[in-house]
Amino acid sequence: MVAMPVFREPSLQEAFAERGYVVARLLEPIEAAELAAEVAALADARGAAANTRGPTGTYHVSLHDADADYRAAACALVREALAERVLALTRDYRFLNGGFLIKPAGAGSIEVHRDWTMTRNPRHVAINCWCPLIDVDEENGGLAVLEGSHRLVDNVEGPRIPPFFEAYRETLRAPSRILALRAGEAVILDYRLLHWSTANRTGARRLAIAGGFVPAAARTVLYLPDPGSGGKRFNIIEPSAADWMDALNEAIDPSGCRIPVVGSVKNRNRQVGQAAFEAMLAGRAPARRPVLARLMQRTRALLRRD
């Protein structure tokens, strides 16, 4: 199934389809500096600390903060900064959520990962807009991307769902491209693109913001492991707009999420060995089994409302 175009400008759409991301200046340097001051003030007032839950959990994500008021304030600031600018570039998208990504001085790298599946229709491509508020490169927490990886394995991603590349995650850093960006230059990436960020080896914290966007017509869902299925099924939750940030935070917790389950589907994710994935990446083998497309077709019936 062919994905719907994301960008209005054909050249941007062509680059996005091929590489899985584009770079666009969204904020002028003075705007980025002013926003950096606002982000720092809000985070410092909260006493924001590292709260990531991975093995290199050394940076702050406002979406994962326990304070709902702080999460909402951070999201509102990101919406004001990014939404209008991103929507001007895209075809019928809407802002979903956003927050701060603050990497303190000396913080380690973030692991290679893909963002969670957030739409039920395989033609609806969710995008993540990652925008540094200071100049970034490989020395201070720059973003790294594995170009073209969004096209290769169409598995469902979600909290506590093991990724297909888990066994060789660290080897995927070497073929990645680390993006040197000026303050206010944003990376708009397909949520399926493999990406990570470098360690901050400088004496200053790295300030960045990020916003999630989905097609205006998309119904947004999250997929969670069904604890009673032994890994054979995924539960589906469909948070309301008001509950979305809470759902992102709560879904990480193995004890459960208060958002009701609206259905379940068979786990059709496939495992891909390192050699097979490297061959795909090099163009020597085609991507196979449109897992996500089939899964979403089943989801339609489960989520259909009267």
C-alpha cells in the first residue's frame, strides 16, 4: 500500500521518501535563542532531571516527567514554536504532542531506536520534528539517522515491544549519518526511521524540542504487548487528544495503562537478522512482508465506530 504524500513541495517529498527525513530551517537564530531561554527557564523551574528509562538514561524528556502541568506547559511551548511552521510544509497534518529534549553536559548517547507506531492506517505516516535550539554536531548530542531504514521493515513499534534489531542495535551506529545542524534547523523524520543521538562531550547542556505530527484524518493509537498472550498479540489503546501525553507516559510502565484497551491484534512482527538487515540497507535484498499494512487492516474493524 502506497503511503500518502507528507510534504507539499515535490523536492521535499522525494527526499523524504528516499532518505526518511528532511532538514528545514524552522526558526531564525534569534528565535531559537529566545526559545532556548524559555525552555531553560521552564525546565529549571521544574528542576527537570534525567528521566529516560533506557540503559543510557541520562537526559531529560519532558513528556516523561511526572508533573502533568509541566508536561502540558512544555507541549504548549513546542506547539507555539513548531506547529504552524511544520503544517505550512506538510499536506493536511496536525500537531499531536511535543516536549523538551535536554541533554546535560557529559550525558551519554541515546540508543538506536524507532519511534512508536501511532496511526492505525498504514497510509498515514506519522512524523517527528526534532529541532535543536543550539548548534549541534557529534560533540554535543547531535542527531544521527540511518538513511533509508524507514522503508525496510514494517513492524509495529511500541512501549515494551522488542525491536527487530535488538540483538545488533549497537552495530547500527557505524553506518548512521550524524547531522550537524545550526540552532533552529529541524530534522523532520518518518517515525519508522532508525535514529539516535550522540553523547554530549561539552560543558554546556544541549537544548532541543520535538513535536509529533500525524495526518489530520488519522486516528491515533498505541500498540502494547498483551500480557496474557505470551507475546503473540498486541493490545490497542486509542487515547483522546486530552489523554495522549498521559498515555505516552503511562504506557512505558509494565504495571499497565489506565487508557482502556479497545481491541487486540495478532503480533505479526518479524525478526530480521543482522546480515539480512544489512543486505536490505545496502539494496541487495528487498523488504518483505508488509506486516504493518496487514495489521492495520485488521485494526480498522476493531476500531470502527457506529
